[in-house]
Amino acid sequence: MELTLNVQGMSCGHCKQAVQGALKELDGVASVEVHLDSGKVDVTFDEDTIGKEEMKEAIEEQGYDVKS
């Protein structure tokens, strides 16, 4: 399944790496693509293994806000 998250507060390469790293560590996440210009994060994942809330929490732990 694919999901696009709207993440606020990302502005640089470090931000991109932090968000990508946090999501890729989660079981069930297949791929992550961060678009700094739009603040969007495209995530491909196995919905039987992980849900949106868990991904949202992982991003928020890095210090960014996820808007629904």
C-alpha cells in the first residue's frame, strides 16, 4: 500500500535523512521518498504489518509535525 504523509518542519538534507531513517527502521516499510519542497513523504508499506499511526509517531519522535 502507498501513503503520502504531509510533514511540516523539514527544510534540509538532514531533515530528509532523519525522516527517511526513522521510517525505514520500521517493520513493514518497503520504501520512503521525501519531497522537501512540498513537505510530502511517500511511504510504501505492508498494511498488515504497520499502520499510519506508527509511522506518524516515528516521524514525530524526530521532531516534525505530521498533518492528516
